[in-house]
Amino acid sequence: MFRFSFLLAIGMSAYWMILSGYFKPLLLSLGALSVLIVVGLINRMKIADEETVPYLHSIKMMSYFTWLFREIAKANMDVIKAVLAPSIDVTPGMLTIKAAHKTDIGKTVFANSITLTPGTVSVAAMGDDIIVHALLSNHVSKSDFDIMAEQSAWSVSDRLQPEEEV
């Protein structure tokens, strides 16, 4: 727990200093006091863990975001082609996808990644299911989301449950 509290304090301090841009003694001491109060409250609530302090996954997340931005660009091109085609090829539909992630942050990153991808929106997440609205339902299948599930799980050091456990 000390490790997570220390990382949280360092991360919040750096974030505060970058955003404020002020290095006057009074402002630095007030910023330090704010960080200590927040870290103290988090420790008192006993919620300092990997999900509260995501800084341990920063390098993996940056790699994941690079991959995700490439996928967003590809999906953007598909949506543009479908919308600008002479005969509009938009076939909206809903499908349910299994989120085999074991942690809440893994499921959240996966669902948000689906929403960020043009042409798809995570409508609801219930248990291990994510309901997805797809603009081009004839181009989207459940297996298309398997790579995204694996990548998002890797980025937060989550493990996917085998199919029979989901």
C-alpha cells in the first residue's frame, strides 16, 4: 500500500506542477498540502491499489494508445467511405460482446476503446457483456473485437478469462 501511495503522491505532484507552472514557495507548499490530504484520504478509504494508481502501466498504455490510434484511423476511413459513397452503405445494428477482462479497469479501457473507434459505441456494460452499437454492422463481428480485448488487457496488466469461464 505504501508503494501505491508514494507513486500516487509523485504522480499528482508532477501533474499539479505541470498544470500550474508556478514555482513560488507558497503555491508549492499549498500544492504539497493538497497532495498529502488526497493521499491521506485515499489511504483512509483503503482504495490505494493498481486501479487507483495506474502509473505502473504508463509505458504499456502509451504503446496501446499508439496501436489504438492506428485502429481509429483505419475505422475512420471505413466510415468515411460508407457515408460518402453514392449509395449510402450505413447498416446500423447492435451486438453483444463478451468482455473477458478480470478487472474493472480492464473492462473500462476495453469499453472506452470501442467507443473511441469511429462507427462503434459501447451502449451498456452489464457483467461480462458489453452492448455495442455499430454504424456498419455488416462490417463488424464479435471476433473483430478480440484483438482489441487482448491489447487493452495487456495495457493494464489484466488477464483475459478463458471462453468457458466468461
